[in-house]
Amino acid sequence: MRLAIIGAYGSGKTTLARAAAERFGLRLDALPAMQDPFGISKAATACSPAQLVELTVRRLIERSAAEQGEHWVSDGSLVHDWVFTKTLLLHGADPETSPQPTIAGRGLVNGLLEPTRRAIRAALAGRYDAVVHVPIEFEMSERTPPVSEAFRTRSEQYLAEETSLAGLHFHTVTGTVAERLDRLGALLAVPAAA
């Protein structure tokens, strides 16, 4: 089973991925948090556009290395990382202050990052046995979250668009962690690990 769990920032992907790894005996390779991309305590939301492009490439390399073999769960996906960066480049950390994509952001996304998007789409063919979407159901738990609720909503929209354009079909699971895990198990028809 090669499983990707996707969703907006703070939607519960990591919690569900950890629970799925434990319950179904899947490998989970934790990647560095997007908000500390270079190990220098600099948030992705504070990166320059050039640093965000570098972050995206680094993240794709790290994720590709982690998503090898069989029987693993991915906390996110190749398309998920690209969407996070796309949303930041187009709107910043708070789309309420920049609801329309900036000209500079559109130039970067449609120009410089477009080859990366094509490479991601090519790499997605047959990569995942199942893609599970965790929607925004809860508020973010951090006292000072790195992104706004408007960012999460906008990135959810972009995630739906990009997964559709990439030909990925996903299943949505909702509810508490236990309910999400039960729905995931029923969906995948995977017995719990011994």
C-alpha cells in the first residue's frame, strides 16, 4: 500500500498519517516541517520567492526519496508541497490582504515553476495506490499559526484543482482522528497490523 494523505495546513494530515502507519503497519518517513525549511528557524512564509523555489525543489527531492518501495504512508504528496508554495507565491501567508494573485507571483508560478509542475505530474503516474483528502474541519492549534484561515481555504481550492489536473482521484475522510482512521481502514480494506 502506497498511501498519500493530503489537505491544507493544519487539517490533521500528520496526525492521521502517524495513526495510519501504526494501525496498518506502514512506513512513515517524517519530512522537515515546511515552516523550517533550511534548519535556520526561518518560516517558509518569510522566505523570498527564490528561497521558496529552492524550498520546493528540496522538498520534492526529499519526498521522492521517502516515497520509495511498498507499504508506506506519505504525510502530504508531491502535488501538496507544490500547492503550498503556489499559494504563498500568489497570495502570501494571508490571501485576505492579497485576494487576487500578484503579477509577480503569477509570473513565478506560470513561468519559473511551471516546469516543476509538469515534472510533478509526470512523477505522479502510478505513484500512489490511494490518495486520501483530509478537509479543514478544525481551527489551527498553534497560538500564532504561520498562515491564515484564508490561506488554508485558498490552498484547499488550489489542491482540488491541481489533483484534478494531475488525474489523481482522492477520497475524503472526515470526523475525529479515530473516525478518520476507521473510514480510512474501511476505504482501503486494510487489516490492522499485528
